[in-house]
Amino acid sequence: MVKKINKKIISNFFVFLKGVAMGAADIIPGVSGGTIAFITGIYEELINSINSFDLKLIKTFQNQGIKGVFKKINDKFLFFLFSGILISIFSLANIIVYLIDDHTIKIWSFFFGLVSASIWVVGKNIKKWNKKLSFIFMLSSIFAFFITQLSPISNIEKSWFIFFSGFIGICAMVLPGISGSFILLILGSYETIIEAIKFRDFSILLIFGLGAILGMFSFAKFLKLLFKKYYNIIITIMTGFLLGSIHKLWPWKINYGDPIYINSEGEIDYLQRNISPFSYAGDSQLVFSLLFFSIAVLIVCFFELKKENK
């Protein structure tokens, strides 16, 4: 009995930690919380749990009461996962922004390793390659590359647009390979949302949250339907998205061109392009970057081996 309780506590704690990792990933433009969910082995359970919210819950409540409802919606899993996501977003936002600003190469090397290994993790679920899947893979890679090349626009703070950003952003966050934060950056609402998180502006967060909830439930149902009918194609698209967007996480970059916008702190942002670490003007931190890259790859391999041994 005690062992059972301890196992449940440990299991819930790990779900919480996976939520923390997803929340941290969702803050960073270029990384997807959906990718973290996939490599940690909870992606399918997450989609199924979200989809359990339907009109049948009314009938479940009438027949089995509130306990039956909680059981159907996988309440413990969702509670600990979303607790981790929210705590991570609200408590780690400033830390992650600091790490990206002050330890840029190390952080991007880590996430570059994480997504590089994720391409293999997601791609190996493709049951059988053929010409059609190869073409879809190529198209989805090009599409993701094109999306991540778009220039961000200035912040838009209108309520309807914040709601729309929440709706679109969460769809990208749920899908491995597409960064919800980067989509928000392109839409021009990333800075607004980050500032709202920093300064606890709940009026903006409420509007954004309502859009995100609607988007999450709508997209999860659509995604489950697609998985059921076109599993191989969807996995191929996800793999293509990961490959096409990975260049955004390359640690060594230089600014070029005219400023694209000035953020709320008066800092000027430029377009960037990737360069070789040997052409980097400052300290390339090559040894550290390889170390952080390797750590990330090992983490992904650890979770993958854990899934296979279940």
C-alpha cells in the first residue's frame, strides 16, 4: 500500500516536472512545448486528456457523479502537468530571459541539441517511408523554414488580437516542431504577453488565456482526428517542422540589415543570420556549447529508452 502511494507521488511529481519543462520551452521563441511533451512520452496522453472534455461529460456526471467526471478527464495528470506549465511560465520567465541574454550560446546549444535529437525521436515513429511521405517531409520542412524566416512585427495590444494570438499560439505550442512563442513574435504580441507575465497584468492574461483555451480544445480534437486517419502523414509533417525550424536555434548568429522593431525596454532588435562558430567575433564557447548540446541529446535518449522499456 505504501509502495503504491509512493509510486503515485513519484509519478505525479515527474508529470509536474515535465509540465515545468514544457512551460519553459513555451517561453522561448524557436522551441515548442509540444516537442517536450513528445520526447518525454506524454504527448498522446495529453491530446487524449484534452479531448476527454466533451458533451458526454454531462451524461457521465448524471450517471457517475463528480468522481466519474474527474476519472474520465484524467484529472491528476492534467492538474500536475498544467500546474508545472503555469508555475514555470510565471516563475521562470525572468530567469529564462536572463539566461538567453547572458548565456546565449550555452542556452541555444542546449535547445539545438534537444530539437536535433527530437527529429530522430519523432521521425522513427514513421512506419514506412515512401515517395509520398518524402515529398510531404520536404514540403513541411520548407514551410517551417519559411515561417521562421518571417520578420516580427511591432506589438499590437488590441483585445481581439490578443485573444486571436492566444488561439493561434496555443495551436503551435501543442504541435511539435512549431514554436508558439515564435508565432506570437511574428504576430507582434510576444512582447505584450511577456510583459503581462512579468508585471502580472491579469486583464491581458485573461483575454490571452481564453483564446488559448478555445484554441487548445479545438485544435486537440482536430489533431486527434488527423492522427486516427493519417498517422504516418502527421508524424512526417511534425518531423519536417522540426527539421525546418531547427536553424532558428543555431547558437552563433550575427545581426544584419535595418532594425526590425524596438521593444518595450527601448532595445533594438535586428534580423539575424547563422554563422560558423569559427567566424564568430566574440568568444565562441565551443567547448561549453558541445557540452550543453551533448547533455540535451543524452536527456532525449534517456526519455526515449525509458519509453521503450515500459
